[in-house]
Amino acid sequence: MGEYIVVFITYPYDEGNKEKELARKLVENKLAACVNIVKEINSIYFWQGKIEDDRESLLIVKTKKSLFEELKNFVKENHPYCVPEIIAMPIILGNEDYLNWIDESTK
């Protein structure tokens, strides 16, 4: 078994489900075992000298640490933001069967 991470990616809120396309591509390319989409979140952040208040979607990606760089580059190439949020947190414990499934479902 490898080291596992959860990656958070925000995406502009889109009635056309563009974030779903990105999630599907991550799984199809075996960069992620699973992507959950929280369809609408409210994000308040500082950007280019002012405070923004936007609706976004949140992608919650389960994958292996060894795939992070490739996943990050893929997202940057397929994301509309010039500075997309792509942050990872380690999975320190988990159901062994689920972690094995992550191994089997990714590169």
C-alpha cells in the first residue's frame, strides 16, 4: 500500500456541470479513485486587492500521494482559473479495503 491523500479543488459554480467533466477525466485517467462533488459552496477570499464572495463547487479527490504532481498539472491544464485551488491532505488512517481499492483504481 502507498501513501494516500485527499485533494480539494474548487471550481466555478456552473449550471452546466463542467466540474463533473473534470472529475470524470481525473478518474478516467486513473489520477483519482473517486471524486465527490459538493455542488455549491460559498467562498470568501482575497483576490487582486479585494475581497471576493463567490459560489463555487468543491471537488474532493481520493488518490495516492505519488500521483499528486501529475494530478496538479492535469487540473491546471483543464481548469478555468489562472490560480486554481489544488491542496492535499494526508489520509493518516482508513479502511484497509478502501485504501486497497484506491491502489487498484489508480495508476
